[in-house]
Amino acid sequence: MNQASPEGMSGTPRSFSAGIEAGLFPRPTEKTIGVGLTTGSSHWLGDRCARCGHTFRRGDQVRVTADGSVLHLHPALDCGQLAEVQGGEAGTADDAHRRGPRGPGSVLAFTASLLAAWPPTNGAPVVILSAGDWQVTRPTSGPSSPTCPVCGHTFRAGDAVILCPCSDREDDPRRSFCQLPVHRDPAAGLTCWDDWCPDGRLVRCPRTHEKLPG
């Protein structure tokens, strides 16, 4: 029995590959132009915003322009986009505020409650990053600003993290050098620390990747 050649099937190998790529990496269309939310299928998920330098996370409100550019529309990130949203399908700046996240006070209270009910297995202290911490990305930080070694996202003010606890000795020089955070923020859906070491035992330093003594 003769087998049908790829050319005889509906579509060619090239169009088949193009279809897979289009499904995995969808590009903006007219339906996505304007204000929207970042989802797991957004092609910009994990990319950095050209204004604030932060990566796009699931749930982030964004503005997609006609040329495909994506910018944060997020009150906490101060991208300067809210003042530009005026009328049309994008709505007003007040509408964008209402659709955005709640104020930091309520978010921090929710985070504290979750951490109290679900502390880290190894008892490592959880730190809430502030805007002045060096690990937090700023518009001037550049593309080399720190990212979480597990989820790959930048660190924002208000993120709950665990600073690398690869040394518990005060005189160990690694204690001051290894300050790369790992997200431990269940309120934001970032349980990176638990994914990194679910049994609470750190095997490798998240900054140097050196194996630690057992």
C-alpha cells in the first residue's frame, strides 16, 4: 500500500511547523490591542517591560500597542502608563486603577497571614523587599538586575523572599555576599523556595550554584 507523502497531506511540513509555533507563541492581534491581563499563554510572559524593567507576570495588567509593544499598566510599578490611558477601548486612568491590584497595605496583610499559616519548612526567615533594596529592579537597573533562580522573574518592592541562607555562621564571608533572594510569596503565587528545596534542605547556593556541605 502506498503511503501518502507529506506533500500529499493537508498542509506542508513547513506550514505544520508554523502552526505549532503560532500556537506556542501567539502574536498580538486586533483583539489583544489595548488593555489586557497577562496570562500563561501571553507571548510576553517573562519578558521585561521597556519602561520599568520588570518581567511580566501572570495577572499583570498591560497595554498592547498596534505595533505589538507591551508595557506594564500597573500602579505599583510606576511605568507612567496610567496617565496615557484615556478613553476609547482602553478606558480611563481611574478604570485602570480599579482593575489593578489592591493597595499594598491589604496585600502585605494577606501575605503576612499566609506566611503565618504556612511558614517555610526549614524555618528560614522571610523578608519583605522594600523599594530601597538592591535586589529590586528599577528602570535604571538594566537587563542584568537580579532575577529569582526558580521562576526567573525580577524582584519587586513588596515581594516576600528568602535571602540565600547558604551559611548560618556570622564570620562566613558568603553570608554578606550571597544575598540573592528566592521568592517565598504564596500570596503572589510564587512558591519558588518550596519548589527549590521542598524538604527545607538547601543543596546548592542559588547565587554561586556551589554544592553546600551536607
